Amino acid sequence: MLPVLAAQEAAEGNAGAAPAAPPEETPNAGPGRRRPHARPGQGDASKADAKKPGEKKPEKPRVPFETQFEKAGASDPIYISQDECITRDRMYLVANYFKGGASEETVPVILLHNFGASKEEMMPLAQTLAAAGMAVLVPDLRGHGESTFRAVMDFSSGDRPTVRREGDYTYDKFDPDELAKINSIDGPFWYAFLVNQHNQKRLNLRKLILIGNQSGGFVASSWAAIDWSAPSSRKGRFVKGLILFSPDSQECLPPLERLKGEKPGDSLGLLVLLGEISRDKLTSAKEIQKEFGGKEADVAPDDKKAMVASFKTEAQGIALVDAKNFKIDELITRFIDHRLGKIKSRDAQWTVIKTED
């Protein structure tokens, strides 16, 4: 099953639920601003979810995840719908998923889009990585794309409250507390989904790679820092590679400093990709490289823990993938293979990940 908070549970008083635990081995379920490109789905609402004035209709329920999984090829997108993904604070999330090789040795990758964009900008890279056998999760971040609906308690129909969907929870309206939930609630939620896939021997979460585009690099860095700072009794430390497209050092350095404090050693590698014509982006990349890799980033060029790959172009972010002469997808695949080859076998060995009772 997918990590879902049932609507009935929400109706019976889950409003005070605590935020999800950090991404670790025991989940039980599952700044730079630009105006978001939110595209909520369209579809017929049921009478129970009757459209209120000013409310947008969510998408119709889709084919269940498991049904799609059974029929999908390695690089066929599986749609994870709003009906299957509800967070502890009742936010409906949406994602695309590619099962890749679907074995206990399959490398999982999470692609995180830029703030103000949606999962669609990451789809070409996702399909390339899936075709190479990787399991790829591409979520719409909270307040973006189709992840803009929340379950709201409705007391107008009698003594027993019902749950209806309310839209327009978009990134441009977020305060800092709501934005922080991308890390504190949504990150653990998607980790829980991957734990579920791991325990079905469809991937190996101990080989996890995070890829973030621009401000999505801040999210990726934050999720990696949370993962590596999980209590030793609950382990974690699933992230083995971090790839950042045109990151901003002011956004990424705080979580990377926290990550460095966990002393990941050779178990975690970093790759920064950018267009070097932007001096600001190049400066940011060098600052991140220095912080993450120290002196080791400047020696043994074939075995750097913190690599910067710059290209002579004004293009930035995921747009670099479109420049076929740069062969970014091949570079990413080689980096992942190289980093996974450097870690100790016991740190990437598949074993069941226990979940909370």
C-alpha cells in the first residue's frame, strides 16, 4: 500500500497530528522565489466533494498504483494520484514514478524541481535514468503543479464532519513555516513510500541519489542532511549521492554544513552542474565544493568527492540537459556508478528496513 492518511482518520480528529519523523529507517507510512506554474487537475467532483465557490476541482481518481506498476515498463511513468497520497497535515501530493529494474539492486533516484516550476521539467531526465534501470520518483513539491490541494474539515453537513478538497495552496502564497514543511513533512512522506518499495525488493534504498534543480537543490541538500543526521539507533544514511543543478550557495550551504558535520566520508559524493558564463553561479558552485569536499575536491581529479562540472553556456539548471552536446545525462549516470562503486558493500547491502509498529 502507499503511505496514505485516510480521509476518515482526518475527519475524526487528526488535525493535531505531529509532523512526520525525519527520513530514517523507521517511518510508519509511507529561498529565491518565482511565481509557481501550478496546474491543478480537472475532473468531476462527487457530491461529498461538491465544488465550493472559488474552489478548483481536483483530478479524478486514477488507476491504482499497484495496477499501474504491474503493467508498466521500466521507463513508463506511473502516476501517483492525490487519492493515494495525503500527508499528516492533510496536503494532497502528486508524483510520477518509474520502476526501472524493479529489483533489490535497483538504484532509486528522487528528482526535485525548481521552486515555481513542477515535476514536468524533470521528466526528460527521469525517463533517461529509468531507461538505464534506475527507479525514479518525481514529485510535485507542496504548492506546485498538482500538489496544491488540502483536505479541509467541513461541519456544514450535520453533526459528523466530512472532508472536502480545497485548492489554491500555491507556493507564491506560502509563509516560511509552510515552505519548511517540504522538508519536515513531505520529505519523510516520500521516504516512507520508497521504504515500502524497498521492502518489496523493488529497489535498494541504501543506494539513494538525490537530484535538485536550482532551488530544488536546497530541498535535496536538506533531505540529505536530515537523512544523515537520523539517530544512530534508527540509522538512515540512505543518500549516497547528491547532484545539484545551478545551486545557490546561500540556500544550499546551511544544510550542507549540517551534512558535513555528520562526517559522511567516502559514503556520500556531490556533483554540481552549471553554465559557467554566469559568474555568480560559478562562484556559488566553488563555495559549495569547498565546503563539502575541502582539499579533497582539488586533488585526484578522477576520484573527487565534490565535483564541479561547468559548461560554456548561459543555460542553467535542468536546461543543461537539453544541450545534447554536453551529454549531461551520461555524466550523471557515470557519476552515480562511480560513487556507488566507492562505498563499502555493507553500507549498500539490501536488508529489510524495519518500520514502526
